[in-house]
Amino acid sequence: MLGGANQRFSIFCLFLKYESGAKVKKKLILILIITVAIVAVAFFSYFIIKDITGRSSVEELFIPEDINIDEIESDREFAQTIPEYRILFTGLLEEELDITFYDILDRYGDSIETFDATGVRSDGEVIELEFTGIRLDHILNDLSIKTEAENVIAYATDLFAADIGIGAIQEGNVYLVWKKEGQYLNPTADGVLKIVVDNGPTYKWVKNPVLFEFVAQFEDLVEAADRLDTDAIDFISEHRFFTLGSLVYIPPIDIDQWRLEVGGLVENTLMWSYSDILDMPQSSVYTTLETISNIPGGDLIGNAIWTGVPFDHILDQVIPHEDTLEVVFYCADTYSTSLTIEEASEEGVILAYKMNGKTLPPDRGFPVRMVVPGKYGMKWPRWIKKIELVDYDYKGFWETRGWSDYAGRDRPDEKLD
């Protein structure tokens, strides 16, 4: 760096010696501008690259085939093979706990035990295995859990998650383990760490857990025929449900004045209040919301139970013209997008006003948003104020910027048109 500075100084001196005053000024200014630009680019490039390369998921912190469990002689040595492995306890807690596996051994090493656990496979087969680990209730005792918390969702590095339940943990039936049948877990088959629920289904034996989210009880208040079997739901993400913070503008909405207009190529142009919407037939759907720009394995994804009006009921009320091609949605934040009339009529597509049994929060689209299973989030418009049926291919906010008009999660390689 010093040599470069001396060289630049010498260049300045040459200019001073052989050029007239006016020309010297112009060239000096030009050189200074170029130098500052180069330094600025180098400076910011360094930190951008550092930021990008410095980020890593737990998946990247260990390579299964590089961990030779036969050569590990102690739990401490095992922990040293994954020094960056962290587990976050979050959600309905007074304070989050972010802890490494090594710290878990430090804090709870006296509580390590070897035990037999019984599990039930999906085919009904009952298995019994010996594990070594700690009961999760030891960690729960050190957490200040809010009174409304009733469930715990365990998330893994592969985005799988399971509803564990606080009760099962408090009863001492849930363990964090790292040995099976006296041997350290096979990282490829079982993960580095694993959750084991004694006397529970093995699909809740989550491998490589990295996050425990404390959530409230879900209440599905729709008609019994439309209720979801919560036992069949893998998980409900709530506190860690992604938000594109830099893109979110929450429009102010006076719900007493808000109206939803549905018109265009229809027999009946209608306008409904929020209470009108709530009085309509309703159903729930358990589905995944993912932003179209999410990278493989990224965290811009979340599952939830959405409750609202089946959209085919909306269409039945307005009676579309035969030449209708698309349904266009206009939102209070000026966003717009569209679905084909066939897509809008599919089973499971709803005009939602609840998420996980609760009224949509403002950042989730209150008062109503679209829920379109199988589509990326750009086709799930929020804060809808007007719906129009048209006979042409409408291009909305993202579509006009090159993103896929189809935007289906079944075509991840065709996100751009």
C-alpha cells in the first residue's frame, strides 16, 4: 500500500513539473476522482465479499463425510468437530437463547443420560433404540416462557420441522441426542444432533435441529367440515415466518371504510365490507408461502394455516363472462398481479383473512390477501381492495419487470420469463 502511495505521489510531481497551472488542476482533479473511485470500489467490494462469504448455514458448517465418528473418543471432541453449530430458542419467550452445542455440554453436562426410547414409524412398526443425550426440559427450566405458549416447533437445517409440544418436553419425553446404540450418530443417516420423542412418532425425531420456536395454541374456528386435522400438520411457522423487510410498506387501512370491489367482465359487480367477507362460507388450507427470489435452501419460506373464503365462491357470486381470461388484483400499496381464471378457480385458492387461526396481521395483508397453493408469493397479493375480471393477459408489478407470469413453485427453473 505504501509503495503504491509513493508511486502516485511521483506521478503528481511529474504533472506539476511539466504542465501549466490550468491543465495541472484538471488532470489532478481527474486523477484524484479516479483514485477515490478505485479505493471506494475496493473498500466496499471487500466488505460485500466478506459479508457474503461470512454467511453460512448450519448445513455448511459440517460436511457429513468428513466426520469420522469411529475416531471420536469424547463428547467434547465430538463438539469440537462442529464448533459453530448453534441452536436458537425463540418465539413466546421473555428472552431468546442462542447456544452452541459446546455450551450445551458445559451447562448441562451433568444431566447427560443413556436411555431407551420407543418410536412408531409411519407404517406402524414400533422400534426401540438406545440413545445418549439430555432431556430438553433441562433447557426449558432456564427459559422464561410466556403463559400463552403451548407448542414448540423444532426446525432442522433442511427446512423440515415438527410440532413437539411443550407438554411432551415438560414430561421429560423429549431429548437432544448425539449417540445411538453407544456410537456417535452417523451424520449422513441421523444428522449430527437429533431430537428424539420417546413414545412418539419417528417423524418427530428431527435431525440437525437448529431452532425451537415457542408458539400459542392454534384455533381453527371454521365449520367442522372444513377444519384441518392438526395431527397431520408438520409445523406452523409464526414468529420466524419470513418478511421481506426492505420491500414492506404497510398501507394504512380504515377497516370501517374499507370495501372490496369485484367487477369487470361479470354479470354482477359487487362491493363487500369486511363483515360481509367474514359472513361468507369459509375454509382453511395448510400451505407454503415462498418468495420467488428464494435461493435453494434459503429461509424466505414458511408454512401456515390460512383461513378465508374459497375463491370459487367469490366467482360464483359475480358470475364471470365466458370470455374472461384472467382475474386481476389491485392492492392498497399500489401492487397488482393476476391469475388465470382457471388458476383462481382451483381448490384451495382462498381470499384469506386469518393466519394460524388469528386475524391477519397488518404486515401479512390485513384485511384480506390471496392464498394460492403452489404459486410463489408474488401471486399472493396483500391488502386487496379491488378485483377485476378481464379478457387479456394482464402484467402486474413483478411480471412487467421480467419475473414469471406463471410463478409456480413446480417450475423453479423458470422464475424469469
